[in-house]
Amino acid sequence: EKMLRMRTMGWARAWCLGCCLLLPLSLSLAAAKQLLRYRLAEEGPADVRIGNVASDLGIVTGSGEVTFSLESGSEYLKIDNLTGELSTSERRIDREKLPQCQMIFDENECFLDFEVSVIGPSQSWVDLFEGRVIVLDINDNTPTFPSPVLTLTVEENRPPQLIVKGALDREQRDSYELTLRVRDGGDPPRSSQAILRVLITDVNDNSPRFEKSVYEADLAENSAPGTPILQLRAADLDVGVNGQIEYVFGAATESVRRLLRLDETSGWLSVLHRIDREEVNQLRFTVMARDRGQPPKTDKATVVLNIKDENDNVPSIEIRKIGRIPLKDGVANVAEDVLVDTPIALVQVSDRDQGENGVVTCTVVGDVPFQLKPASDTEGDQNKKKYFLHTSAPLDYETTREFNVVIVAVDSGSPSLSSNNSLIVKVGDTNDNPPVFGQSVVEVYFPENNIPGERVATVLATDADSGKNAEIAYSLDSSVMGIFAIDPDSGDILVNTVLDREQTDRYEFKVNAKDKGIPVLQGSTTVIVQVADKNDNDPKFMQDVFTFYVKENLQPNSPVGMVTVMDADKGRNAEMSLYIEENSSIFSIENDTGTIYSTMSFDREHQTTYTFRVKAVDGGDPPRSATATVSLFVMDENDNAPTVTLPRNVSYTLLPPSSNVRTVVATVLARDSDDGINADLNYSIVGGNPFKLFEIDSTSGVVSLVGKLTQKHYGLHRLVVQVNDSGQPSQSTTTLVHVFVNESVSNATVIDSQIARSLHTPLTQDIAGDPSYEISKQRLSIVIGVVAGIMTVILIILIVVMARYCRSKNKNGYEAGKKDHEDFFTPQQHDKSKKPKKDKRNKKSKQPLYSSIVTVEASKPNGQRYDSVNEKLSDSPSMGRYRSVNGGPGSPDLARHYKSSSPLPTVQLHPQSPTAGKKHQAVQDLPPANTFVGAGDNISIGSDHCSEYSCQTNNKYSKQVRCIPNIFKYLRQSIFCKVLSSLLKLPVKILIAGI
């Protein structure tokens, strides 16, 4: 179709021509769903015929079975329901004011869309057709200038200064250089010349030129203000002001100037306000480039901005009536006996976005007996779809009286946007249901001790039917007729007697409901009456007195006992609140369990028992209460160490040295605050008793003397006594017992000072007896060691001197077998029949000092030496006999004497003896009358029978042996030995024996 342009015609002629062009664009006789197209000039009057929908669709009308309904477009259009005649409504159509035609250019059409539904008999079927009326423009607007006054400036003529023979073009050449010559009239004439430089000034003889005549760009909708779009560039060959270009809007609508900003200097086009593509999808305008010359010259370029769509619009869901089913305010009334697949509403889904952003998918959500079906079989506009809402299952008024049909539409944008709309479908009723109670079992709570005639509960039954069929009468079964009654109209259940929950706490019976229809239908429900409790019983403790035992030192907030209380009531009336009436600061009680907690740690030594009362208060109104007594006994824990009362650490006991064994020295008295086995005390001495002189009775604490006191025990003794209890773990206390061993106390101050030092002396250090005694022993040992070293040196010197002396005295030496009476080791022969001679003083003859020295020689069977003088010589099979030399028959046995523990030291007298490796010689100082010589195997010393070895001894050895008595004699008489004996306070005899 070719549109007619009528800009130069009058309004009446144009309207008449538009009416003549009301020809349908599609005249198909098939009943297929298609787009109906019509043309109509704007500004026409009402009731202008546009076309006949029935004839264009090939539908035969007149029987009244098929009707037509205008579903959309009724603002400007109307249709005859029987004939299908389409015409204009009372509202005039102005093309320039239609919103969808505001930004329409010449090549685009302005149109009005409408929808027509074709309804079959009893709305058994419905077809929907879409139509479009193209609105033609008429010349109803007068052209206008942008300004009522237009001004043009022209330069006035200026007198020529320089004659220009040709046209000057600064853009081709901007300067010239001329040679001027001047000559006077003299004779001969005189002349001169100069160069004239002519600069060509610019005049505005060039117009600006755009780089392109058409600028086209894409702009995303909703772009932020200030977003640059494109830059327009124009060039002017002129210079200066004539070449300065400014950019301004040319032919541009008001919306362009409102939405866009053009920088006059740079030519940048940017966003001034956000652009909505759904309002403006394309902006076409011109931009002028104007120089600043006089008069200014211009150029123009066309700008086309295509607004790109963004998914910024949610789909729109419109639910409208279809056919004869009424739909108002979102509610459709549908009878329950309609057939399945009956269309009940028209759903139109659209999206203002473009492309994929406008492709919409629509669905019904939820479990409802309705579904959507496309209203047209042909592919239409993806941004606008139409559906019929059909019933998908039979409707039942008694099952569901009302449906909330929710329709959700989702577009295909990223991210996708969605919207929803709902339709309430109310289902009509038929009488086919009996009365139904809301609950099959009704349970109510009714308080005991009631007044007869009170209402217990109200039961209600509903009938899905209406009218008489829904009127209900109530009745009770005969089992509780004497106790309960019911109002037949209201369903109120009344009680006829006083109820007691403690006797019967539950009643169960049936309530019947009958409707008044024909036939009579009935329903029933079970009623359970739970007799609610009232607070008519006091709480009761299981015991009047609760007794608990708890250990002392229990951590605070620890449980110490539990009381049990009961209440015959129920519910809140039986909810107990427990309180501590006394000692509430010490004890607390837990309501739920009755557990009693202590807020402090118990100390049995401070308090052994606690007695208080526990009160139980129920939750009734008014509350009831009861009390019980709680006795708490604190059991002992070993948490106290023994305490020593006597003696004090600074005291002491005087103990005479003559005290007998088992003398009681002192008694340690201690006590323990604990009880039972924790208070059983044991005493022990753990230090300060190095001589084991004292012991303590573990039970009584009596300290006794158990050793003999000697000189070294004189002085202060500090006994460290530990007192332990028998608890687990055991606890102990240490105390000091000072004992001063002496005949008397001559200076108490000295003892006090010693005790004071004792208190500051570590307990690991013993304080026992005279400390100077040990020090003197140490000094004596040192002196003996020094003296022994000195004497060894002197002895060696003496031996050497005496050896020389003896050699010079006995030059001839000893003869073999000759007796020498001066031999110290050879005792004199005595006749047993003769008595020894006495001196004039009737004294016994003096024996030589060393006549008491006995030499014992023996060897073990295996040739080993006897290393100890304590070995039993008589046990050896090789031991010889012993015979007396100077003693009588009463002389002691040498072997017996030898076994005794003699304090005298043993001296080796023959370090150079040839038999030193095989024989053991011991020398012991014995009384003179008890000197024995023992003869063993191959041993003979001083006997009548000379042994082979002794008789063959060479002279050198004999000299040395015979000189030994002289050496000892010399030593005994030397001044050195006497001085040393006086220093050491030892007899000279013992000192010589030691040497």
C-alpha cells in the first residue's frame, strides 16, 4: 500500500479522501487467526466506519450463535457484537498526540492495535484475532520559523586604497611582494624604490565542512548523564574568527535537546538525561557547524542515534475477560459444572524491551486446575503474546470454592526479569454434600469445680451446599445425656453436674449434625472434654525431714542433696517453685529437679551441721505451699595439718650425761583439727639424730634416750620431729626438740644463742653434741698424718745410723748355731725346776720392753698370705703348735687372744725378710707374762732347736735383726718421742707401737 501525503490539502478534502481509503488490507475468508489491517485518517468524527471484522474473517452472522467482543482498543474503537462492524468511538484520534507516534518519521507508520474475540455458542469455543488501524496524517499543522525576525549583516563599501586587478584568494596565496619606484621631476630626475609587501587578509568566504554528512551511532539506554556518544568534526579553510567553528543543534525536536548535550567547541555529543528506549528507540536530528565570521557560514550533518535495548523492563501481565464469563476487579465467577478445557480469561503478556530481552515465557504456578494455551496458532510478535486460561480439570465447589491462579512471566534477558499477576476464580455451588465438622475430634479443656449449666464448648459443622441444604441441627449420643447437653441450633455443649478432675479427668462422646435437605444427610464428630485442674491440693514432700551428708571443701555451686515434692494438681497448679527459708545466702535450690546447691565451700572444723527449711509453692492462683526440713552433715576431709603445742622450737631440755637408757627426754604434744582417722597422729624423728641416741614413740610422741652418752655427745642436740596424720593424702608438721647434754646449765645465754642459730640452720644439717670434738678429731688425724710422715723419715735415718753402729760394734758377726742372749727375738731358756731370780727389792725381774712382741708366721695350704689378723689361724691345717717362752701354765692362749678385737695396731717388722712373700708376721703389744712364740711349719724363732733357715742366716741379716731392739730402745728414750707423746696425749708405748 502506498500512503498518501496530504500536507498541501485542506482539512475537509483530506478527511474525505481518508474516508474513501478505508479498505481492508486482508480479506481472507478463512477463520484462521490473522492480523486485520485498516487505514484511518486522523481527526475524524465518531462512528466513522473502519471495516467489518466478520466479513473480513469470512464469518456468517445473523443467527446470534456467534458473537464478537472487542477485547482491547476500546478507547478509540468499538465493535458491534452481532455484526462485527468496527467503527470509531467518541474520542477523537490526534496523530500528533498519540504516545506511540511522537518519534515517528516519514517512513514509519503510526497505528492503533485492537483485539477481537469471536465467541461460539455457550462459550464452547473462543477465537481471538488481532488488528491494526494505521492512522494517516493530515495537514493540520502550520509551519513556523524558529524566530519571528531574521537578521542579515552586510559590510558597507570602503574606498579602495590599492587597485586590485584580479581576484585575490587568501586560501591560494596569502601575501604578495611588489617593487615601488618613485621619481621626481628634476633634471636629471632622481628616483628610489622600495618593496611593498601586500598581506591578503581573510574574509569569510569559506563555509565549514563536516567530515561526514551522516553520523550514526548506537547508544545503550539508561546510559549515565555525561556519557560521550560521538564527536562531530568540521573544518573551515578560513583563519582567525572566520575559521572558528561552533556546533549547535539544527533541526532537532524538544526531546533531543532535553536528552542530549552538544559541546559548542569540541563537537562532542553526550548524554544529558537518561534515555529510555521504550520511550524513544531512535533519535534523528541535524547538527550545524557555524563559523564566527560576518556573515557566518554554516554546514549541517544528520545524526542518527539508535538506542540499544537493555533488559530494564519486567514483563507485563494483563488478565482480561473473554466471552461471556464475567471478570471484574481480578475475580472471575465460574460455575462448577463447566466443561473441561473451557476458556475463562484472556491473558496478554508483553515486554517493552527488545530482542531477547522482550521474549517472554508465561506459565501458571501452583496446583490449580487451570492452564494457559496460546490464543493464536501463528507466530506473532515475540514481545507480546496472548493466551487463553483454560480449565484443565473438573471444578468442585465443595472441594475448592475459590482458586488463586498465579501467572508468572519471565523474559529471556540476562539477567532475566519476571513478574506475576493473579486471578481469583470463584466456583459456583450445587447441593451434593452432607454437613462436615471442621475436626473429626474436638478436644476442649473445662475447669473442675464448675457451676452446673456452664457452656463447655461450641461445635460447628459446615455444609458445602447452600440454602436449606446447609441448615444444620445438632444432637448428642445417649451415653452422656445426664452429664452434658447441646443446643440444637448453635451447637453449644452445656454441663449439667459439677466435675472433679481428681475423680474423672476425661469425657468422650459424639455430636451429630443433620442438614434439612431431602434426603437428610448427617455428619458427626467426637468431642473429648479434658477436665482442667484447679489449685485445690497442697504440695506434698516425700519426707518431712531430708538428711544429707556432704564432704567438706566441696566446690561452691556443687549439688549437696535433692528433695522430692509432689502435687495432686496438674499443669501450672503443679508447677513448683522451691525456696530456701533459712541460710538462703549459703544454699540455693533448682526448681526443676529439687537439687540443693551450696554457694560456699564447707569447713567441718567451722561448722559440722546445717539445718534449714525448704518451701514449695505451686503456681496456682491463689498459690498453695508446703515445707520440709533439711539436715546437712559435713563429713571430714583431711584438710588440716597437725599443730604442735609442745615443746616450743625455742625451748630445750637439760639431759645429764649420766642419764640411763630409756630416760624420757621430752614429750611432743600435737593436735589435729580433723576428725576420725584424719586426726590419728604418728611421730617420727626425721633429722638431727646422727648418733641414734634418741627415739620417739610413734603414738605418744615421747622422746627417750636409747644410747649411752659420751664425751662427744656433750652439747646441744636438735631433733627434727615430723608429725603425720593418717589421712589420705597425709598431712604433716615438723617441729624441733632441743636437748642440751650437760651436768648443769652454767650459762643459759650461750644455750639460747645456740638455739637461735639452730633455728636458722637448715634442717638437713645435723646439730648433735660438741662440735669441737669432731673438729679435734679431724685436727688429730691431720697431725698424726703429718707426724707419721716426719717419723717415717726419722726412722729411715735412724735405721741407717744404727746399722752402721751395729756393724762397727760386731765386726766378726754372728756364728752359726751360737746363741746370743742379747737377741731381742730369742727368749731366754728357763729351767722349769728353777725359780726366777728376784732383785734385792723382791721385785720381779724386769722384762725387756719388747719381750711382749710376738711374731706369728703361718701359710695357707695354697700358699696365699693371711691378709687379716682376724682370720682364724687355728682353722688352717698347717697351723703349728704354740708354746710358752716366758709364761707359766696359766698363760693365755695366743690363738684366742689373736681372735679378739684388740685396739692396738699391727706392725710389720720385717719388710726385708726373704720369707715376706710367703709368711705373715703380726706384732701385738701384750703383757710381759703373756708372750707366746708359735712354731709352725719350717718356723723356729728363739727355740732350743735351730731351724735350717735360722741357723744359716748370713751375718748381715743377723746384724740387722739384732740391731732392731736397740733402735726401739733408742726411740723410747729419745726426747722427740716424749715431746710428741705429750702433744698427742698418748703413752710412749702406744706411740712406739704405732711407729
